[in-house]
Amino acid sequence: MRRFFIMGLTTLLLSSCDDMNHQPRYDSYERSPLFADGKALQAPPAGTLARDDVLNGEALANRPTMSPELLQRGQVEFGIYCTPCHDAAGYGNGTVPARGFPHPPSFHIDRLRSAPSRYFVEVISNGHGVMYAYADRISPQDRWAVAAYIRALQFSQNADPAALPPQDRARIEKARS
């Protein structure tokens, strides 16, 4: 009986705490001592992506021209966001699936080799299966860069070594032995 009394008293005391309903807050254009400029309303940090931004929609609609810079940017973004699950070569054997998360599909299966580049951009934007959307993390231009880099990965895994310059073939042969 005493235990029920203590539990009831504890519940009563905890429910009487009403701090959550009376927290200090600021209206948008009110002055605030929290920030150096004295304003409560702050500009979003550089690189913040608005989901409904018209410019982002245009950037998604227009595929950029292929260039070494685009591939390099795609490689950087792929390394940051995709490698943990898809691994560096795109086979779906990253560190996250190695710890029990479902394996993503390999980029080297026929279905994804024949998929248009826009498919990868849409998956990055909206997510697919257990992969969540990266629209708030990766800019539209960088989504196209990642799609271009995925295409380069796909090509690299089935490229004919005879098409390479002799010095690159020698490096490959040296690495194999």
C-alpha cells in the first residue's frame, strides 16, 4: 500500500511541473540577446536547401554538362553520403550493411546499369526502400554530380583494359601482382 502511495505522489509531483508550457520564446522580429546582431530571426546558414525553392527545381530539371569537375564533385559527395552503405565501388557492401542494416542493391546490376541518370537523382531526392531522402543534404547540382559519378563507377567495372593508356595498364598489372 505504501508503494502505491509513493508512486501516486511521485506521479502527482511530476505532473505538476509545467515548465514546458511556460518557456521563454521570441517572435520573429523581436530583439534577442541570444545572437550578436540582437535579432531573434536569423538568416539560414550558408548551404541550407529549401525544399520548395524554384531555383532548386530548375537545377533538378536541367542536367549539367559532363565535365571532369562534375565527376570530381560527384566523387566527393558520393564518398560523403553514399559510401557508408554502397561502398567505394558501388557494390552495396559498405560499413553500414556490414553491421546488420539491409544491403542496398549494387550499382552494377543490369537494372541499374540500364536505368536513366535521372533515376539516381530522383532516388537521392526522394529516397527509396529503406534509404531516406537526401534532398535536404545534397544540392540539386550535386545530385546530378553523384549520378554522373555512379555512371563512371559502372563504366569502370566493365571497362576494357586494352582501351587504357600503357602506363595505366602497367599500374593495374602491378597492383594485381
